[in-house]
Amino acid sequence: MPRSAPLIVCLLGLLLVAAPAHADPAPWGTGESQGEDLVVSLVTFSPGDDVASWWGHGSLVVEDRRLQHARLYNYGMFSFDDAMLRRYAMGRLEFWVADASPARTFRAYQRLGRDVRIQELNLTPAQRLEVSRLLAENVLPQNRDYLYHHYNDNCVTRLRDMIDRAVGGQLQQFASAPGRMTLREHTRRYTAVSPPMSVLLDFLMNDEIDRPITRWQEAFLPDELERQVADLQVVGPDGQKAPLVAKSWNYFKSDRPPPPEQPPGYAPWMLALGLAVGASAVGLAYWGRGGGRLPRILLGLEHVVVGLVLGLPGTALFIMGSFTDHTVTYWNENLFLANPLTLLMLPLGIMVIFGSTRARAILRFLWQVLAASGVLGLALKVLPMFDQDNWRLIALILPISLGFSGAFNLDQLLAEISAARREANRPRVPSSLKTP
């Protein structure tokens, strides 16, 4: 089955600054190296400023100290081209592993102001030789490509699996305990640097990332893998336990704050914003009850903004969940709140600005449908199958739908009251004066 990919091209920091892969094979891949001379290290790079680097990054470094040869193996390589964009749009983004100069790579990350933290792994000579050989095989053109999945198969899970294989499955066994939080909560805390992007990703992903997970699954994050490797005591050939990390040090330590330990509490702010937007629509409808031009323009502009901010993501979610391999978008409950109908607010809002009475009639119907859909999505929460963690999105979007629906019903109600008053105040001809 094809693996899915998240909305953004790569949510793990990619080593795009690395030097090109070496033309000559590494000595541990040709049989020249001896296990006693090899050192295998896990390197963790802290998050950066751009979206692609918010999650940090990780690599494995192999060094043959006798032959004075070292290479860094990076599983986060991909190409920016038309084919990549097409594959990504369909949820089939291909990555590959490449090797590079460790020293050059470390300096590049230092220039970016990102931590470079190194953990030398306490492996036996045979384990070091096996890991090194596998890395040298993986980097070959016929082996290097893999189908990327942000949570299940990414630049860091490949390192986790390699280390676990070296220690005979002891890392996975150690990390079988329940995780600290869900994949959604990890996603929200790492994207807290940009609230709009954090809310967008929260909107696009379904309950697949709300299930309980283990620490092993949490190691899709570089920081989590680093922590687990530091905590693990492995049983050696002599039956004795020893730390998996022989020694650790910082090549470079930046002054960046680490990601928050808990996801941000956006819910109260999102509810306040939803209530404010919904109430503003009612206020504009009341203000414009006499047919004023300015409230009509402002109400139309509000629809344009809602169509862009909610309609575009709602339409994208519908397309991704219906026609692509992005499995984390399937059966997303947020479609009750925003969908392609919401995108219609954009052109209809423009029509309202220019005084279209037909657009107002259509909007009245659409908002009734969206409000009813949102209420239905909320009511279905009583059923176990509707367990998506989308309360923050409900708090934001449902008050908007209810407010706009109320605004157009208020508009209609005020128009009916006004017509009734005009009818009541119209002069009446006494029946005695009527022509027989």
C-alpha cells in the first residue's frame, strides 16, 4: 500500500546544505575497514527558522579513525522539480539517502544557528561494522530511494530502525512504553512557532494521529530519538548492561529555545475569534437593515475573507481526502465545518459588495446548510467513531457559521418586519367611500 505524506513538502529539517555524495565507496563498504577502528555516532540538529526545519533533523556519522575517513548519512534528501510536486500532491513523495562530509555539514548548521549535538554509540566492533556496511549499501543508487511518510518512515525513523537493528531490537523493546502524547499533540507543539500554520495542519489531519502511541512511534522526532538513545541501557555479549551512548557532546550550541514540552492552548483564543467574527456578521446585518452601502460592502468583504481563510483549506481537504494517498486526511470531521461550499463565499461576497440580491439569497441558504452541518458534526461527537481531536476547530468555525446564518436570517426577519410596518402605516380608504 502506498504511504501518505503530510501537507507540507518536508516537516523534518533537510540537509540541503550537505556536500554532494562521494564518488568513491566508503572503506567500510568495500571491506577495508575493521570494526575496531570504526566509530558510529547519532547527530541531532535542532529546529530552524523555516517550515521545513521546524522539526529538527538527524543523521548517522561513520568514522574510520585508522584510515582517517568519515561520512555523514542523511535520509532527508529530495529534489525540487515538477515531478516531485506532482508526486507530493498525490501523497507519494520520494526521498533518498546521501552521504556528505561531516565537518562541512556541521559548519553549515552552525552558520544557520542550529544546535549540532553528537552521541557516540557504544556498539561492539561487529555491530559498528554491520551498521556501517548497511549505510554504505543504502546510499547506492539502486538502494537509496524510499517513499516518505512524515510519521512512519522519515529521515529519523530510518536512523532509529538502523540503531535498533544493531542492538538486536533492544531499542524498540525499551521504547514500547506508552508515549507522552499523541502525534497531533507533538505536531502542535513543534508548529507552535507559527500559530496560523499550526491551526492549518490541525485542520487538515484526521483522527489517525489521535490514537495512543508508544515511545517508539514518538521517535519520528529527532529530539525524541536522541532522548531514547541517551536513556537506553543495552545488554552486551557478556550479558552485562551498559549505556548505549558511550559519550556525548555539543559541536555547536545555539541560543535558540527548545520546542515547548506541551502543545499550545489555543482553544480559548480560537473560540473568542469565532464568536467575534460571527457576532460581527450579525452586527453588520443589523447596521445595514436600512440598505446602507458601507455595511453591505463590509459584509461582502467578510465573506471574501472567510472564503479564502476557511474555504480554500476546506476545499483542499476535500480533494486530498477524496482523490490522493494522503491517508491522514481521510474521513476528516472538519469537513462538517468547512468544505467546498465555504469557498463559494468568495465569489458571492464580491457579488454582495456590488449589491446583488440574488447572492444574498444564495448565501442565506448556504449558511443555513453550513451551520446545520457544523451542529451535526458536534452532535455526532457522542458516538465513539467520531473521536477526532478537533474541538479547537469547532470552537473557531461553528460560531462563525451560526453567526453568518443568523445574520442572513436577521436580515430576512428585519425585512419582513419593515414590510409589515409599511403595510400597517399605509393610508387606508374608508369602506364607506369605496366604489360599489
